[in-house]
Amino acid sequence: MVLNRKDLLGIEDLSREEIEGIFEVAESMEEILSRTIKKAPTLRGITIANLFFEPSTRTLNSFVLAEKRLSADSFNLSASSSSILKGETLLDTAKNIQAMEVDIVVIRHSVPGSSFYLAKKLSSSVVNAGDGTHEHPTQALLDLMTIRKRFPDFKDLKVAIIGDIEHSRVARSLILGLNKMGASVTVCGPPTLIPKWINTFGVTVTYDITKALPEKHIIYVLRIQKERQEESLFPSMREYIRYYCLTYNRLKEYASPDILIMHPGPMNRGIEIESKVADSEYSLILDQVRTGVAIRMSILYLLSRKKLK
Ligand code: CP
């Protein structure tokens, strides 16, 4: 059975078969989303809590939409509107929410491993919507499904990931996913933003964007995560832009003519990516967001199946 698990916590422990199974269900969800009335009763009676203790535009709202499209009951809780501000622990907050007969807890938190911790303590299913710098599995799944629409078997696929790899849960989950699907990955950024653990991930490393761009099918651009840097890890933003910003001119000079561009958002236009690239015919950035709703519908359905019987 596809995704026969209580929780979805990371790409690391998913098999290629499980990932393919999530895509197959997501394709059925895309059919629902293509209808005039984009609603199915699939999750009627299922209750979902979205605990977002870090800001989010895409992930939170696509979970909310996925829940509405499948007729689940759901509510959102943020750090600023919860009793965490009064000193309540994360575990007490989650246990109180579970006591309200919540079936699935979707959590985003700044601490790596926070969703794994809750999954051990709760009988409700837990979905990791981003845990610090560790993993962002639903982002990787929507990225992989976006890629799969153009490269169905991932055969001979070459992807370059450019930017702040060190602080990126998106990069970590995506590299794990691309490795499982058989694609080859190059990472590129300033040496201070390329972590030492990268050597264990079987990727090619370059610090030179002009070497990262040629012969790739996809360039995946990452934001500089200033909020996770305790010290400045490169001399200035101006220097970062000079050496690493994905500009239209660089793309034209070094990348293949049928290159595709991805970015998980939020983008800092003019820093890691030029607007002319983000808004170009090469960009899959909004396709990623669109696919995210179907992926999250798929995951919520697969984790609820036992309760729906
Ligand atoms: N890609 C992503 O996680 O975006 P949000 O932070 O807006 O959810």
C-alpha cells in the first residue's frame, strides 16, 4: 500500500515507490482541481490543525486549500496567536490540540527535528511543513512532481541548485529526492554557504556559477536565508549578486536554450534571481505552487485512509 505510515516527516525515509505513489494520487487530485467546482467529499469527518510557528505564504495556504478542496475541517494556529506566547511548550500545545480529536497535525517550526519529536508523542498523524534547516518534504515532492511532468522517468536528468545550501531545508529534501529518482545534482554557491555534509550526498560541488549552468536541464535557485545566519557568511549582498545572481545574460551565455528555472519561494528579486529570469518563459515557479496543492491533497488523503474506512 502506498505511504502506509502514520506521519510524513522527511524525504530521507521515503522509497522511490512511495514517492511515485504520492504522485499517482496527486494526479487524481489535479483532475479534481481542473473541475469547475473544485471540491470532493474525500476527507469529510477528518480534522486537521495547521500549526505554523514560522511565516509562510505558499505552504500554509496550499495546505489550507488542499483541506478545503477535500472537505476536511481545519484550523490554523501561529506562534503569535497561541498560548506559546504565555510560556506553553510545543508538546503541551500539540497535546491540547490532539485532545480536540484532531486527526492530522501539519507543523512548521524553526527547530530541526520538531515534527519528528511530535510524531513520537502524538497518536495523530504529523506532517512536516518545514523543520528549521532540516527537511521540507512536501516542497520536495511538489518540486519532483513539477519536474516529472517534463522528465517522466528522471533519466539522465541534470539539476543545478544555486544559492544558500547551508541553511536550506528545501535543498536537503530536494537533493534526497532527486537522488532517489536517479537524477544527478550539482550544487553551487559561496564556499561558506555550502555545508560539509554535502559530500555525503553524492553531488558535484562548484563555487563558480559559470560552471554550474552548462548542460543542465533545470536550474533551481535558492534564497539567501539571512534570518538563519548568525554571522555574515559573505562580504556583501552586492558581491553575492555579482557572483551568484541568476541573470538573463548569464542564462543566455552559459545555460542550454531549453533550460527550465525553479525556485521554492519566497524570491528576493534582484538578489539570487533577476526578475527577467523569474518571469521568463523558462520559469516553472508558479507551476511549482500550482502542483503544491495537489501534492498536499494527496498526502492528506493517503495519511487519512485508515480513518476513512
Ligand atoms: N516554499 C515555501 O516553503 O514557501 P513559504 O515559506 O511561503 O511556505
